[in-house]
Amino acid sequence: MGRKKPHPSAKGKHQTHQKKLSSTKRGEIATQCEKLLRLCSDTTCTTQLWENYLEITAVLGRVKRLEEMKTSTTKRSSAIEQFVKWLKDNGSNVENASIAEFSGYELGLKAEKDFDANELILEIPGKLIFSTETAAPELIALQNDPLIQHMPQVALAIALLIERHKDNSIWKPYLNILPTNYCTVLHMSTNDMIELKGSPTLETALKHCRNIARQYSYFHQLFHSNNNPVSELLRDVFTYEEYCWAVSTIMTRQNIIPSRNGTQMIHALIPMWDMCNHEEGMITTDYNINSDTCECYAKRAFKTGEQIFISYGARTNSDFFVHSGFVCTDNKNDGFKLRLGISKSDPLYHDRISLLEKLGFTSTNMSFLLRAGSEPVSDQMLAFLRVFNMRKVELDHWLESDKVLDLMHRDCALDTIVEENVRKFLQMRLKLLIANYPTTLEEDLVLLKTTMTPSRRMILELRISEKKILLGALDYVEQWIKA
């Protein structure tokens, strides 16, 4: 079972009301969507992501003003009673856990009894698990659409909007308890995003925003140029903000479960269980194929009244930030993405590539994770750096050697000059990466004590976690140089 879980941070449930737009405004939105599609599909913009993002954001600003979405908000807690009744009426085992507010978490799951580690907490039947198999049968009208066919998360987002806007949906009790808004990058301002300057996460975040803007403009055009049941239902209510809400709901809460016929794994939302917040540890959720039930077990002992946590899996803070809308302080699985590559203008390019292939590398441009902790440099990264820094004589030797995998070992006997060059190269690279940030770690730690928006605080926590990894790796390399 894939575990890509949410941080259920949100203010309340909401209903959207869109008055019938005039033909003039519809035409203006259509024009803006054409611009969006061009901006989001321009392959030349990959090297100018920030400028492209600003252009996209400007167009989206005009779209949002034209769409005139009106939102009325009520507290999510008002939907709890109906939601729990719906769960119980449909065979869920939720007797020993309840939904409650927790400081710093908004809503979470509370233990109604003492749980031992590995004790069963929840059972959610397959018929209540939201997927394209159980919800939005209307989606069959788009079964040949390339985005729906090849992007299961996108299909699930559209399914969510279908159920949200059709009359008498059986999923209303679940939809009403979902968050109104999220802390994902889709909901951040340009002033927020610029705070990511220097971070490798910025590129990931910008590409994600660009992809979602492209999907929105694509579906806007699709719904206004077709007369299938999905288009007729969503045409007048499909807005950029609605799509961002659906995408964020899927990103922060989705899981992967077996399909009904057991032939594949599919994306799904699991009600009640997706109220759990994250804590590092063992993943203790399984899907029981025999009973067609999601079973959640206690990852550790929980006392009555305590918040029940689950593990979302071993992920970096960058992954949590972009896809789940939070940062995990003291994340033991954290890492900093470091890109390394061999230039085609290198006179020894072909020799280096041949040696990398012998080592099992499949690309000349690789991303490695610098890890938090006492061993930040992986064996794979070390081998790549050794090949990168070798001279012709060392390359020839290792190309002929039948012990090439020794290059993966830290105690491999290499020429002193090569090892010195590896350490100096890494030292210089780390110093440059640290210098890319406009603030120092010390300055960020001072800022952390001030008042700021949740988005700014999350970005600051991410920067701090990245800088700690870089500074730890730099200290490791400098000690290595001294040794």
C-alpha cells in the first residue's frame, strides 16, 4: 500500500457559489486560458522558471478576478457528527477513535481508549474509500482523455469535483469535512515563493505550479468545447481555485490501494484514516484484500485522550513541503538534493561515461541526496565524484579493472590527488550552495522567533533544515580534508 499522506491543516468546510458569467467574461477567461496554455507549454522557459512563474501568476490573477468565485465558510467541526454517523452506518469500525482539534494541527484523531502498539484502531470498508472505481461514474465520459488516462491523480481530482457539484452525492458527509484550504505551494503568493530563493525546492515548487496551471487551462477548454456529462456538470463551476482545492486534497491525502479486481494499484482517499497527522516511525496501515478493508494499527502505544499519529513514510522535508504542505522538524529521513553532471565539453567525457556505465549509473546528470547525520555522502555520490575527478591514467586503469565496484567503498585505494580533488570539489560546491541563500542559518533562527504567516514559517523551517544539512556536510568534508 503506497503511503502518501496528508497534513489536515485547514479552517473549515466551504461551499462555492458561482453566478452565471456573462458571455463577455467567459470569452475573456477563455482568452486568458489560451495564454496560460502557451506559457505553461513553452519548453524554452525551463531555464527561466521564475520569470515564467511570474507571467503565469499574472494571468491567473486576471482569471481569478473574472471567475468571481464566492465562498461561504463554516467550521469543519460542525460536519463531524454527520461524518461519523455516515462511517458507522456503512460498516466502519471507528468506535475507539474520535475527531478532535489539537494545537498546531487543526483537526486530528484522538484515542478514546488506551492502545498498545500494533493494536487495531480503524477499519474502513472499501465501499467508503474514494476512488475512480467507487465515485464519479460520470468520469467514464472522459475515459479516452489523455490526462485522465495517464495521470491517476488528475483523474481523482476531477472525480472529487464531480461529486462535490452533483446533487445528492453519497459522498457529501466526507466532502463536508475536507479542509477548505491548504498550505501547499499552489496556495502561496509570489512573495512567499521568493523566500525559497537558494533552495533546490524552489524549482520543484515552480514546476508543480506550472503543471497545475496547465492542467486547469486544459480542462477549462475541454469543458467549454464538449457536451459530455462531466462538461455539462462542471462547465459553470470549474475555476482555478476549485481545481487547486481538488488537487491539494488529492496530493495531501491520497494513498495507493489494490483495485477491485486485484490487477493493479490505484489512487484513493480513505475517510477518517486521512485525519491522522504524521509522526516518524513504522508504517502500520494495510489493505485487507479478503475483507476489502483498510486496517490501521497503532504505530506505538497511545493513551486515552492522546492524539493518534501515523507515519507518512520516509520522505524529505522538501517532499513534505511541496506535496503535503508541512515541514517535519528533526526529520531523520531528510536530505538535500545535490545535482552532479559530466559536461559534454569535457575532453574525457566518453571515458567518464563508460566508467559510470560500468558502475551502473544510467545518466550523465544525477541527483544525489546529502543526508542529515554523521554520513551525509552516500557511496553512490562518492563513486560519481571519484569518476568526475579522475585523470586519464586513473580512468584507463578502472575501465580495465574487474574490481570497479571498489570505487563505491570509502576505503578504496585511489591516487591521493584524486581523493584530494574529490574533497576540495565537494567543499567548494557546498560553500557555493550555502552562499546561494540570501540569509544565514543564524539569521533564520532569529526570524523563527518572530510572528509570521503559516506559509512563511513553513518556508523558514524548510530553509533551516536544508542549511543544517549543508553545514553538517561541509563540516564532514572539512574534517575529511584534515584527516
